Amino acid sequence: MSTENAATFDCPECDVTAPSTSVPYDSLGYVVCPVCGYAGTPSAGGSPSLEGPPSAGD
């Protein structure tokens, strides 16, 4: 008995569910919703600081 679980994409914006093989990706490899155009990019909250790493004197 074999079970096949296909990977799916669940859009957080419009609640569409689609097989991951039919969902397009942008040039950076992030998923793009085929219905509403939502782009699954990383949030800005976890991005590194532009000032660079803290120095030893900080």
C-alpha cells in the first residue's frame, strides 16, 4: 500500500491551495501566487543591519 502526498502551496493572502509544481517562482526563487500575485519574500524584521557588525568597543 503506497501513499502519495503531493506538496502544495497555500497562499496566506487569498487562501488558494495549488500543487507546488504548478506555482511560479520569481527570479530569486520565491513563490508567487498564481491567483493574487502574492510573493513569498522574507520579512524585513530579520534582515541584517546596514551599519555592519558591532565592534569590540561597543
